Amino acid sequence: MNEEQGKSNINETIIKLEGLSKRFGYGDAASFALKNFDLEVKRGEFIMIMGPSGCGKTTLLNIIGLLDTATSGSYFLNDEPVNRISPRRQARLRAKKIGFIFQNFNLIPNLPIIENVALPLVYSGYHKTRRLIKASESLDRFNMKDKEYYLPFQLSGGQQQRAAIARAIVSHPEIILADEPTGNLDSKSSITVMDELKRIHSEGNTIIMVTHNPALTSYATRVINMLDGAIDTDIKTVKDSDLPVPIERKTPKKIFKSRKKTAKKSKKKGKK
Ligand SMILES: Nc1ncnc2c1ncn2[C@@H]1O[C@H](COP(=O)(O)OP(=O)(O)O)[C@@H](O)[C@H]1O
Ligand SMILES: [Mg+2]
């Protein structure tokens, strides 16, 4: 990667929705879950979406996550129009770029935790052993390595959600979508899960999370309130220029430059 590419990765627009609408049903039975929806998301934002039940939050996440397509309007993912691409291509992009976390964890009941976590790597081209090693590393990050060969039902809700987070990030996606991830958890497990999301965010990842809990908005850099398929209020609590930058995206040139700077500084100090 050259320096130009490295620069453009910093706080660039990662998601752009323009005039997006989603209709369910036809004719007299038609209703719009999203109405002419516009949204621009910068890399490194942690967006919390709130709003009454039925206002379109899940529909929005499903469209952003390429699990569903809008009826009209445009969706650009890293500047690429993706609303009209084939389901096959959607699936590939989704596997590469997006991690999902759901309210009910969505772990497959008869698969051991490690195999659940390895599932998103099916598209990676790795052999099964490699996939299981990656899954094990991901579980280790969430202190869940000792639960690898448990079945989901043998874990508490908080542990299941941590396994689900390990699954969401196993393929290092740039975007994490979470639909009420703490909705089924007690307050202690909720805090653990939120702290894990905070850590993932601080590493420069983009998170969009739906929640009903106003107390959790303190973790966000931006809070959006939805009403009837549209944005009601949209408040950024962190400036774009203060959003976290992906660590691994620092180009070698930049690292070299910053090393030079520190070397100079320490030289100056030495002279004094
Ligand atoms: N598959 C579907 N078929 C028909 N209507 C749907 C479907 N999914 C969602 N809706 C409708 O779209 C609206 C928004 O739903 P949803 O996005 O699930 O809201 P939220 O997540 O904010 O509770 C609701 O009125 C819901 O009934
Ligand atoms: Mg919902």
C-alpha cells in the first residue's frame, strides 16, 4: 500500500445511503419501512440507532449488511454501488466486510462454539484446520478459549454473546452491525459486551448498533433517533477528526516517519 492509499483510509466515507426506500407489500397493503433515507458513515464511527419498535431500525441494518435490498435509492459501500448487485456478490462482500451481532446470538445449536465462530471464514479460502485456528484465536481475545468445545446451550447469555462477537470479528470485517446486542443480557453481561465493542471500535473499526437503552449511548460517537422510517435526530458527540484510525492501516512509510520524528525529539532533548 502506498502513502496515498493509506491517507485515503483515514476517516473516509465507508457507507453512503442516498434516498433509500424500502417497501413491504404491494398496492393497498404497501408500507414503507424506510422512506427516502440518507446517511453517510465515516470509518471509525460508533453509531447508536434508537427509536420506537417498528420504525425501521432492523430493516436499515439488514440493508447496510447486504442481507436485504432497498426498493429504491442508492447504497455505496467503499464508493461502490451495491444495491443492485447479485446475491452471490452480496454474500461475498458481506463475508469480507461485515460482521453481525444479533439480540438472540444466532449461534447454531448443534455446533460447538469453535465451529460457530469459524463459520464466517467459509468464504476465506482457508482450509478447515486454519479456520479453526483463527476461530480459536478470536475466542481467546474474549477469554472464551476454555469454552471452545461447549455447545451454545451450555453457556450463559453473556458468554454466548461474547462467542457471537468473536464470530463477528473472526474475518476482520471493517464494519460491525449489532441489532440490540445487549437486549437479552443482564446489566453485568451488557457492560462486558459493551466493553468488548468499545475495544473493537478503538482499533479503528466502524460499528453501527441498534439499542433501546439510552444509558449505552455514552459508548457512541454519534446517536441517531429514527421515527417512521426516517431520521428524526442525528447528533455527533465526537468530531470526525477525532475518530480512531485503524492501527494496522498505518503505512510502513508513516511509521518510519513517526519513528524519525521521535528520534529527532530525543536527540534534541539530549542536546539540552
Ligand atoms: N419481512 C417483512 N414483511 C413485511 N413487513 C415488514 C417486514 N419486515 C419489517 N416489516 C415492517 O417494516 C417496519 C419496520 O420494521 P423493523 O425494521 O423490524 O423495525 P424495528 O427494528 O425498528 O423495530 C415495521 O412496520 C414492520 O412491520
Ligand atoms: Mg428491530
